[in-house]
Amino acid sequence: MISERAIFRLRPRYRAQLDNPVGLGLIKPGNPTVSQLVIQEMNARGHRLAAQVRADNHSWLAPWEAGVALDYPAEDMHLRAFIRRSARLVRIGRYYPFAVWADGKLVGQVSIGDIALGAAHSGNLGYWVSEEYSGRGVITTAVAMVLDLCLGAPRLHRVEINVRPENKASRRVVEKLGLRFEGRKQNFYYIAGKWADHIGYAATAEEIPEGGYLEQLKRRVCFKKQESLGVAAEDEG
């Protein structure tokens, strides 16, 4: 019998690390502290840990969780079957799942799925973060890191993100990153027992900001600091 470890491809997994994100102004200070943020392509252990974190945060995540409508066939979503299916999709370049680690603790996930290769090389990006790490810029920074790894040749030419109009926190992520608004999609995903409208954002390789999305976030922080200093100087004057 093939082990879960063996079904993942035997190569170094995609990984990016950011030290001192609070000092850089990318993540707000708070408790728990975040001295290092890492995104790493998930293995079987990562998927198992993510399943536990999602279960622990069920009430926080449930209002935004996509599912399959009762009238449509569903894939086997038991964890072992999901891990094996994910590994197969990763091997053929159809799925990029990244765990988000804060100081060695799995706190969220950023994944690109529904990947079309050939003439398109595009995919849909989704994300979630545990409640105790929400609202501090953790997932925004992680999404920027994933975009920098995956958007552009030889991987993906286009990435799309679709969010519920009511999900203000999720909308802030794409707006901070400056992704292009593409419009409203009626009855796009089945969420919490009903078909729900979503609003779509996208980015192509031609739209990558100078230096990448993480550098763009850093520039935004510097601009805000300079703006605050300018306001303070005017008040003193």
C-alpha cells in the first residue's frame, strides 16, 4: 500500500519565508505574536493539520464555506481521499496548496485550484485564516507571497479571486493587493446552503507590480508612514 508521504512528488516543495513581518509593517502587532511567516506547499501532514484548524474554527469559517448542492454529484471529501486526490493534482500541475505558518504554527491556507493549462494557464485562488490571526494582515501577506511564487511563467499566466460581496475582510485582501475588479457573478458558488453571488478580481502576469506583490505591500506601508509623518508635522506647525 502506498503511504500518504509517498504519493506527494519527491521534490523540494515551493516555499517562501518572511522574517520580522511586524517590524516591516506588514502585520499588525498583537497576540499571538508573529516573528516569522512562512508559506509552504502542503504535504499530507499539512493537510491533516489544516483540517484540524478548520474544525477548530468552524463557526468562524462556516458562513463562507463553499459546498456542493444536493442535486449535484460530490467527490469523496473524507480526509484520506482528499489528500490522495490533492497529491495527484499537485503532481500534474493542477493544484497549488500552501499552508500558512506563523512561528511554526499552521494558521491558514492559500490555494490555487481549478487550474487550466494549455492556452490558459490560469487558476482560482482561495484563502482562509484562523480567527485568532484574522484582521492583522497575515493572510494578505501570505496571498502576496503565493502570487509572487505562482503568477508568471512557467506557472500561471492568470489568477482569479472570487469573494462574497458581504465578506468585507476578504474583499480588503484583494483591494490591498490592488487586483483588478472584474464584476459581479450571479449565483456563482454554493455557500452555506444556497447559491451565492460573488465579485471577481483577477491579475495576469503582465499586471505584476514592480518587484512583486510583497514589495508593493511594503511600499504601501512606507507611503502610509510618510503620510502620517506629514500630517503630524502639519499639526505641530
